[in-house]
Amino acid sequence: MDIDALRSFLAFVETGSFTRAAKQVNRTQSAISMQMKKLEQDVNKSLFEKQGRLLSLSYDGQVFARYAKQLVQLHDDTLLQMNTAKPTTLLRLGCPDDYAESVLPTLVKLLHTQFTNLDLQITCTPSNRVKLMIDSGHLDLGVITRSPDSEEGYMLESAQGFWVYSPQHQAQQLQPLPIAIFQRDCRFHQATLEGLHKQSRDFKIIACCGSACALKGIVKSGIAISAMNELSIGDLPKLIDSNLPKLPTTDVVLVRANNQQNPVSDVFCADLSQQYRTNHRRDINTQPIV
């Protein structure tokens, strides 16, 4: 249905005359007549009826007038919105679920202070997968655990590794020791196995997993204990046991895709890193003392 024809139809509704309607929409009377015939063909209804020498709306024309007004208003509102809306910035962010409850909320808040109209698309996947998606251009920005002996990325924070367990089940007392650990590319995977081997500790790997949520579920059920950093453990209690290997500290960093379409630059990432660390220190300093 032609929007200009709808405007001409509404002009007739307001004026009751094709002549006056033609003047309002700046068209000839014959052009208005052709538009009205086309509208009647579109709706398959007679929109007008003659009463003597006068032309008026038929019953169907009166019904159609209500919808025509809504259609024209919706059309105009749509154009106004599209012409006045601020440009949207699409940012694709990858983050392991290890940090979904700890690092991610602060980062999301900071990103929204930097962009007035941000379309933030978040993918939760392990650090190695985040790196692959960054390299292939499927992500613009990523939160990852920094590889050992690497200076990659922009520092967000460091976190100490801990053993975690379920106090209700005491799986740490079982022999062989049941453990659930991250996959091979995780620093805690290597540290856990090397540490237990050095102690000649008898252990059994219950599961290897790339998801912190899955590992926490296994630990809470009492099937195994696990090793993860402090940012990932959530409400799981730490297992303080001098007989278990000491776990390393890991660095959580921000990495970006190096392509022209990326809406964030290296300078932006460095500034975001600084803001995150400043915000994080403020949050720690303002926590109540119990």
C-alpha cells in the first residue's frame, strides 16, 4: 500500500473533497482519483459512495480510515526514530565462565560508560577458545587467563589458586584422591598433576572440563575436589590442606583482535585496563569490615 496514497486518502477524510485534498498534498485532482482507485483495489473494498452530487466515505471507508491513520503515524514514527537514533557500536566480547560472576560485571559496566549506544554481544567459552575466536576475527575483545611466561594482553587482576571442596562430603579424604580439573591448556591442570606426581600422591581424575560451572557442580556434589583461582570458586569453600600441592597465581588479562573493523584500539584497552584496576581497588577498599 502506497504511503502517499494513504496521505491523500486522509486528506480527503479531513476535507471531504478531492479538490481540497489535492491542494493539501500538492497533487492534481486526477492524480488523487487514481490513488483512491488503487487503494480500493488493494483492499478490495469500495471506500467511497455518492450521496447526490457529494462523495463521502462508505462504511468500509470509515473502517479503513482508522487503520490508514495508524499506518501513516507508524511510518512517520519509524522514519523519525531511524533518523534521530544514535549510531550503535557492536562489540563482541568473549569471556570464560570462570570470570562470569567476578570480572565480567565490572567490565560490562565500564564498557557502557565508554559507549553511549552499545550493542554488547558476550560469548562465554574457555580461554583457548576465546584466543582462537580473537585470531579469526569472530570476537573483538576477550578476557583470558594469561599463559605462563607470557606478557600478552592488558592486565585486569591476578588471582591465587586454591583447592576447593564440599565440607558435607569430604572427598579429600578418599583414596585415591578424586580430582576434577580444567582441560590441558589450563595452568591449573598442569600444576595439579605435576604437584601430585611430585608428592607420589595416588589420585584419580574424575573429569576434565573447560567450564568452571561444571567443575563447581561436580565439587558441590562431593564427587571430587578441584583446583581453580579465587575469581572462579564462587561460594565453594577453600580447602586448606598442607598435604596438597601449592597452586600458582594466574593473571587475568584483556586481549583484542587486531583488525580494522574492531571498534576498540590498543589505547582504549590500556585505558580500560587501568579503569578496571582502579575500580577494583575502590571496591575492595569500600567493603565493610565484618
